[in-house]
Amino acid sequence: MKLTFVGSGDAFGTGGRFNTCFHVEAARQCFLIDCGASSLVALKQRGIDRNSVGQIFISHLHGDHFGGLPFFLLDAQLVSGRTEKLTIAGPPGMKDRLLAAMEILFVGSSKILWNFDLEIVDIRLETSTDICGSEVFTREVSHPSGAPSTALRIKLDDKIIAYSGDTEWTGVLLPIARDADLFICECYMFERVVKFHLSYSIIMQHFDDLAAKRLVLTHMGEDMMAHLDQVDISRVTIAEDGLVIEF
């Protein structure tokens, strides 16, 4: 399995990084985890075939995590000539928010008759759900977004990818991360504790309890970026746009 950090940035493009978007390539399928506002540009820059993406899993409904969907969909309809089915799965309430966002950005676009089969699925919290062959499990985290913000745990081909989404520290991250082949964790701050986001100091306090096989830090703000030279890279990996991890 191969994961590419198409975008590893925060909402504000700190360090010139694109909004959150991870591309996962497995033997049987390819999917995205999150699709922030700048993701279509980032995917094109990386030369990733958008039509090969079968599913998009969304952690929560902030623009830097789902705001790229209207652009991705219109590109599929008008540019890339997509014909294969696309499944978008995210927290309850996503369909209405997505259609509203499409109408705000491109009037009339929410009423398009798509040239491909589009399925929008609500992922039930705390319930293992089979979505196109991937076993998906979510827990609600602490990050207000107008709908449940979630951490994701995705199992496919005997591999597990876990992702914190955006959140302050909460114990629900422990079962999400435990024994995951890869745990991708947001790390907005270095030492300072702020509401609704994680800091490196807090993550390292809980490092052993998380019990993931590999931990990658992403979604870093200016404070965290200024302290990268103090990160223990023997224990964690620092994400950057274009980083590829095979596992």
C-alpha cells in the first residue's frame, strides 16, 4: 500500500503547503482521505489520475478538509471525462453541506445530472462500515464544524490507516490509532495547548498509549513549523507535500 501526502497543510497554507489530502493506492483500489479546497490543484501537480480515485473519505466539514469536493466533482464532469462510480463518504450531514457549498461556489451545480454514478454516504459513528471493500470506523472528536468531526480508521488488504482528523486531545484517539500500520495525526502547535487542536507536546505524552506502528505529524501551524528542528524524528515522521510512504 502506498500513501502520498498530496496536501499536508493547515487551513492557512502555512509553509506554502496545500490543504489536507492524502492519496492511498492499494492493490484493489485508490482513494482519498480528505479533499481540502486546494486539493484539485495539488492532485494535478502530482500527476495523480483523478479518475482512478474510487472513494473519498472525509473527516469533517471544514473547507480545508472537504472544500475541494465541488472542484473535484466539476472537473470529473467537465474535464477528466469520468465514467466510473465515485463514492464520497463522511460524517452525518455531509450531503446537505456539500450541495450547499456547490451552490455557493457554482450556482446550479448541485442540480447537475452527472455523467457517472455518484454516491454520497454518511458514515455512522462507532460502527464498522464496509464502503466499497474498505472497513471504515469513526469516532467523534473535539473540533466544532457544524456536524460531527471524526477520526478515521480504515482497514483494507490487511493494512490499517488511522487519522486523527482535527481535534484537541481526546481518549477516543487511542482505539483509532492502536496497532495501525500508519497513524496520521494533526499537530497544529508545538508546546502550547489550544482548543480544538493538538500540540506536539501532548502527542508525545501519549505516544506509547497510541501504540501505532508508525506516527506521522501533519496539519502544522506556524508555531509547529518553527520548531521542526526539535522534533524527535526517531519516533515520528514529519509530513510534507509529496511525501510517499509505502507499507
